[in-house]
Amino acid sequence: MLKIPRHLKDKVEATSTPEEGDDGYWVYLKKGWHFKNMECHTAHEYTLKELRHVLRKDNIIAVEDDWD
């Protein structure tokens, strides 16, 4: 299980890790939130170091719901 920073707990829908059979670390944001640098609600990184960079506060933005 991936530990999510406090500032993101209410924004994260789900996560998955290599230990769970995936090819890296995945974070799925809830509807209405995007990763600014990716312009989408999912993030995939191969290392925890890369994932920590993506999970910064200034990289999570509120967006108008754009998917059903």
C-alpha cells in the first residue's frame, strides 16, 4: 500500500504499486482534480522519488469535471 501525503488524502481515489502487480506506482485522483504537469487525473512513475515529485501540493489543481 502506498502512503499518501495528508494534503492529498481527500483528493485520491485509488493507488497501485509494483507489490500489487503493477509496472510502477499509480495514483488516481478523484473527479475534479488533475495533476498540473500531466493535465489528467492519473499519475504513473517507476520510482518513489519520481512519484514524490508529482505529488507536490503545487502540482494538484482543481478542474471542472471533465469526465463522466
